Amino acid sequence: MDIRYSTHPDHAKTFTTEDIRKHYLIEELFVPGETKLVYTMEERAIVGGITPIEESLSLKGNDQMKAEYFLERREVGIFNVGGAGSITVDGETYAMENKDCLYIGLGKRELLFSSESAASPAKFYLYSAPAHKEYPTQHVAFKDIEGDRLGALETANDRVIRRMIHKEGIQSCQVVMGMTQLSTGSVWNSMPTHTHDRRSEVYLYIDLDENARMFHMMGEPTQTRHIVMKNEEAVISPPWSIHCGAATSNYTFIWAMAGDNKTYNDMDQVTMDELR
Ligand SMILES: O=C[C@H](O)[C@@H](O)CC(=O)C(=O)O
Ligand SMILES: [Zn+2]
């Protein structure tokens, strides 16, 4: 498991392109037959990718977590961003179509991930945070969530946001998670931009073509930097950082947060005048 430390904004301002990528960018999450995990000190979240091929893969505790099993002191939100698959939680199997979401609460012990076909494997993206109480395991199918329309084509940000794990949806201790899809011709997400000192966030960009690139913006509002990202890469946003971006085509992204509250609208909006 790769470890990422928290960074101070005064330090982050001095980062080179390579430094920014090393600290915040998460590459190669979906490696066939492997479970990849990154532990960030931001909210002590674990970001991961599980890509089963022929055999099932299990998500276990490890030495760095000092946990006998993965959910001993944690909860997890999972989206399937690949082909059809399933997740078995202590003997109960949940079918996971592309873009379906599963929340698994504190205390569940055996977590098994499978793909329906090795030719088009499931790709399970996970975001886990410390938990203090068990909430029920819940599945939500992508097709059952209508979502809300945001933005407009005129401002190149016409998109639909679906909130899956949140105050009025699947209950959790602190994980808030959902998916935003941009329409053809729209490229900007989360603009006007914001921070939220009370929560950290991770974005996973998906549905980008091989040659498309995302220019993800981060940094303090007056010290913006960018990271050039490819399909199926994730980026960590510390609480003091903006997180928005524009790509060379439309795309989808999964946003995941944890922290002091689960209030989606608790954002510190940044005005265009403040940005540098
Ligand atoms: O704190 C919330 C997050 O940054 C995202 O939900 C923003 C988003 O999906 C969008 O504007 O499209
Ligand atoms: Zn945000």
C-alpha cells in the first residue's frame, strides 16, 4: 500500500510538476488481477482499484493498517467502472453493473470481488475512511438514480450529478460519494470552483479516450496549479485546495469525500476575482 502524506499549502506552492504528481496524483489503479491501494493522510482515506480477471480478489487488512480485516475500523464506498461483476460481503453477493455503487459498513469481514468475463473485467474503485459505527451494506444501481442537471452547454459545463452515498441517500459515518457525467461538448467540472476546509476530496476521472487529457486544477485559490491526467487516474485534494478541471473532451468523474461533516453544500465558494 502506497502512503501519501498531507502537505502544507506553503510547501505545496513550491512544488515542481513532478512533486505535485508524486504527492497528489494516483496512477495505475486498475491493474488486471491486482488490488492497488493508496493510503492518504488526508482524512486517513484509502483509495483503491480492484481488477479481478479469472479469479476473485479479496480486500483484506494489512500490516500498515494494523487491522486484521479491511473494515475492522473503516467503511467503504465502491463503484464499478468496468465490465459487469459482483461483490460478495460475508457470503451475500451483490451484482455490480457498470457505474453501480455499493456501500459496505464497519465490521464486515470477507470482501470478495469478481468479474463476469475476463475479456471485459470489472474495475472496482473504492474510497474508504475510518468509521465508528456500522451502517447497513447498500447497493444502488446507476440506472435507478436520476440525478440533477448542473451547468449549461453555453459555459461548457452541462452535466448530471448523481449523489449515491450522502445525507439523503445511502447512510454512512463520513464517506460522501457520487458521480458526475458531462454532456458531449462540455468539459468543465466544478466551476465556479470551491474549497471545503472541513472535508478532503478525491476525484477519479473515467470515460476519457486514450488520447484525451484532463487538466485538473488544484492549489489554494490564489496559487493554482494543474496536473495533466489520463483516463482512470485519481487525484487527492487537500481541504485547502480547489479541485476542478477541464478536459479535451467530455468525461465522467467519481468524487469522494470524508471529514468533519457530510453536508454536500458546505462549500467555500471561490469568486473568479480571487483566482490566481
Ligand atoms: O464537493 C463536491 C464536489 O467537488 C463535486 O461533487 C463537484 C461536482 O460533482 C461538479 O461540480 O460537477
Ligand atoms: Zn468539492
